[in-house]
Amino acid sequence: MGQISSHGKNAYGHSGRLQELDALRGLAALSVVLFHYTYNQPHIDPDFTFRYGITGVDLFFMISGFTISLSLNKISHWKNFVVYRFGRLYPAFWVCVLITSVFVLIYDFQHFKLSDILINMTMVPAYFGIEDLDGSYWTLAIEFAFYLWILCVYMAGKIENLELSGILTLAVMLAFHFFRPFYPSLYALVVTKIQLINHFPLFFSGILFYQFSYKGFSVKYLLLMIVSVLASLYLHDKGGRAMYLISDQEHMLIILFYHAVFALLIYGKMKFLAKRQLVFLGTISYSLYLLHQYMGRKIIDSLLTYTHANSYLVISLVVLLNIFLAYIVTRFIEIPANGYIRDSFKKASRRSSIATLRPMDISNSFHNHSHP
């Protein structure tokens, strides 16, 4: 059927990664960057504002649903999941927070608070009543909540039937939205603090695309996908950022487009995306996303104020600067730190296993020697 699973090693290249998915991740990150650098900016012609870039986060959420489903097949214990997610996310995030903090110190000294920076390093400052240091960080709390959901499903032993857990969760979330007039105060609190409730269908679509690609076509999966898409459309005006920037019709078309792209991808029809430049963007996309907004916009404003250069030239230069810094963080922080944490955990797990087995081995040895 031309699914990813039938592509074997070639689909993932030598690194074991699906290159088309990396390319999509890179394009999603670049679209968000261009959105933040052009939307509501006085130096940009409104006709050239890339407001649709806000939906790049929708694509990120779908990719997360797919990749997390994939990674669950590679772990043997919930501790692996926690450690691997921590190693993948936090070291690079902490460095990007520190870099952004330097720019806050320079450009907004009167509002610089060390306590706010430390709380931001939790990745969920909203739970402590603190604003995100960088405007882009709002999606991290959503990803964090999704990982907690996956962890709960895994620990409950329901991962083999992940789609059932997903549809039940989706039903509860939709019911919570539908009956909101009965609990307005609770509703306002939940949609603010647990924003996953506004975006879960996109993660669920990613999970379902994983099921399609590794278990084959199923009418059940197709019906669940239709429900997921309809749920995403229903939630357009329930709290997501896109509701303030694009119409529900525009959002519907974009979400349908993303689903069509994913469908083509899992059936091997998007190989043209596996270009070195796009895959590179996907590799650095996490750091690029974390660094670009506050720092980039401050640099753009400064350059335009003091040089009066062409706006689009300045934006292009700052995009390249962000890509370079994201590469540095990815190359020298994210990848080595992630590898070190994983290796250290594996070594600790092996030592723990040996220590656990050793008394039993001694007992068995004594028993064998006592009874020749």
C-alpha cells in the first residue's frame, strides 16, 4: 500500500528519522517565524502580512501526535518516556530561555525579574500565574499537557488501544466545551490553564495517521479521523490563537490541507520534501521556534530604527541570524545533552539491573554448589 512501514530503512534515511516529517516540521517553524515578523508590524505592508503562519502550530501538534506514537514503540518503561522527553526538550529550552533573558535585560530592563525567568524554565509558567518570557512559549504548555496525557495512558496499560483512549478523551473535551454555559467560571479557568482542551483533535489526528501508516488502512481509523477533523473545526472559536487572525472558513481549509499533506506523506507521496535544506530546518526547528519571536523582533526594530534599511532585507537577515543561532543551540546543546541524558539513564538502568540480579545469582550459585 506504499505505507511508511513498507518503506523500511530508506524512508528514515541513515539517521532513523522520517525526512519528509522533518521537512514539514521545518516549514511549520518557518511559517511561524514569518508570521511573527510580518503580522501587525508597522514597517510591513498589510497586504504582505503572513497571518496564515499562525497555523504552523497546528501542524506542529499533528506532528507531535504522530512522532510520540512512534516513540512509544521504542520504550520499555514509563521512566524511559519521561527521561527521553526531558532530554529532548529541557536542555535546549533552558539555553534559549537564557538567551532570550539577555535580550529582555537589554530591551526591557524595568520588567526583568529573575524569579519570572526561573519559573519560565518549568515550561509551564501559566500554572504559577507568570507570563511567558517569549510569546511563542504558549504552545509548550500544550505539548507538556499532551505528554502527561500520553504518560497516563501508558501507565494505565492502554497504549495498545491508543485510539480508544483518544476518542474517549476527545468526547469528554467536546462535551466540556458544549455544556460551558452551565459552568462559566470553571470553563474560563480550564481553557486558560489547560489549553490542550482547545487543540487535542490535532494531536489525535497525528495519532491516527500513525495508526494508518503502521497498521494499514481501516474504516475505523477513517471514521475517527473524520470526527477529529470536525472537532478541530468546532474548536476554532473556543480559545485557540487562530480565531483572532483568520476566519473559520480559512482555518477549515488550512486544517483540511494539513490532513491531506499528512495522508500523502504516509503513503510515500511527499518524498520531494526530503531536501537537505528543509530537513536541516526541521532538525533545528525546536530551537528556531524558541528563539525567534522576542529576540528577532527586537533586533528587527533596532535595525530599522537606526539604519532605515529595507524592511524585507532586515527580516531576511534576522531570519538567517535566527537559523544560525538555532543551529548552534541544536548542534552544541540539544543533541549532545539529549544523548548524554539518554546514555546516562541507560547506564544507570543497567547498573540497577545488575545490582538487582546479583543477590539472586549468588543465591543460585550457592544452591548449585550445595547440591552437586
